Amino acid sequence: MDFLGQEPVGLWLIKAQGDAERELIGRQTGNRPSFVFYTDDLLETYETLVDHGATVTSEPDSDASSTYVHFEDLYGNRGILVELDESAA
């Protein structure tokens, strides 16, 4: 998805090393989502996340401008998957 004309970005998820880093897993952001991913097809991406071990923590929901779902990755990091409603722009 070309979001506001921005170039693609990267995200590195690096495995924790040592006890001190492992103790922070899932709590780096104080129970807030660590990241938001935008997609053109929420349902397809949702299924891919689940197939790869993500835990969905809310059912997909919608508001006036988007459809979204909250999830946790394999390590407890929280995220939000969002499909923007292009007609609301």
C-alpha cells in the first residue's frame, strides 16, 4: 500500500539476548502496541498472521475510516493491523 506517498520502510525484530532483555519481552511499551501495520487486505493478512503463530487479541473492528485488529506476536509484542477505507480519505 502506498501510504501518503511514503517509500517502503523496514522493521527489524531482534531476538532478546540475556535475562535482562528477556524480562522486558512484551512490556517494552507499557502494554501499548509496539507497532501498526497498514495493509490493503486485512482479512488475508490477518489469516497469514494467525497461520504464523500470532495471537489475535480482538476481533476485527471498524470505524469511519478503517478496519483493524489487535494481535500479539510469538514473543508477546502487541500490534495493530489496519486497512484504511480509501473512500473515507
